[in-house]
Amino acid sequence: MFSNIGVPGLILILVLALIIFGPKKLPEIGRAFGQTLKEFKKSTRELTEDVMDDIKDEKEKLTK
């Protein structure tokens, strides 16, 4: 998705974000984005573990 943005496009996006949000808001926005990604990864990991546990339980039921 972001593979064809390139360095100039990325710099343009960062400059626009700096102009729109200002230098004081950017760290807060970055921190919030990081927290969101962290929670998303945690939820994905938990969901994957739950599905794998269910699959394991079903296999055990079938072998009995």
C-alpha cells in the first residue's frame, strides 16, 4: 500500500502534518497512534491464540 509513496511523498506528508497539527500536537498524535497499534496487535494476538486453542480442543475431541 505505502510501497509506491517514496521518500519525497513521505516528506510531503510529514510537512503537511506539521503545518496542519503544529509541532506541539505531533508527539501526542504519534503517541496515540503507537498506543492504538499496540492494542491492535495485542487483540490480534489474543484472537489468534483463542482460535488456535479452539482448533486444538476440536482435534482432541475428534481423537477420543
